[in-house]
Amino acid sequence: MRSLAVVISLISPVLLAAPADLALAQSGDAGTIAAINTASDALHDAFAADDAEAIRSHMTDDHIAVTPYYDGPQAVDGIIAQLSDIDYTETIEGEPSVALLAPDVALRTFFADWKGSFKERPLPGRVYVSEILVNRNGKWLERYYQVTTVEP
């Protein structure tokens, strides 16, 4: 019985603090979330403009993209090398969801409708996008990008 009391006394502070920490991570700071959305939108605009330097400036050097159209995971150089192969429009459904995983790491997710092609092959129609962004020297950069086909 004494062991149970010791265990309870040790984990009680953790359990009592967890909801506050979890609520902070879920609700996040409005300014931080706005900065994350702005950074992601700027990267999207750079792709729309086929601006390789702008794309590179909005991604980490070790960025990885996993999509249903690339032939496997792609690093920044591979993505930029294939810019002329992709022609698409993306319409995001509703508002993206942003969850702060740590003070300098965020997960941004959303559903989108895609129209277009990659290497003349049609892109999937409805997709679920997951982005991990990291704050490096005060700037939010995309570190990881994954697309899952929801409906072809």
C-alpha cells in the first residue's frame, strides 16, 4: 500500500500538469499559428510560380517530400529538378489544422482537391496533406511534406 502511495505522489504532478500542456499544444499561440500558415502559403506560392530559389528558401536543407506522384521520397534538389514536370492547382478544403508539437515544431494538415498532372500522368483528386514545419532562426521552414490519396 505504501508503494502505491509513493507512485501516486510521484505521478500526480505529471497528471495534473498534462492537461494544461496538452491544451497549450492543441490551441497554440495565435501568432505562431498565423506565422506557420503564412510560411506554408509562401511555399505554395513559390511552387505556383516555379520559383526554385523561393522554394529552397522555404524548406530545410534536409527536407523530404513523400507523394503519390514522385518515384519515392524526394529531397530538395530532386523536387526542384522536377518542377517542370508538375502542373497542378490545389484547392484547400476549409482551414488547415496546426498543432504545435514543440515550441519550434508544428504539424499542419488539411484536405485538398488537386487538378493537374506530373510527367503527364494525372494527379490524384482528393488528398490529405501533412506538413512538418520547424522554426529555424525565427523563420518557419517546411521539413517534411506527405500527401496521401483519399480519392483518385
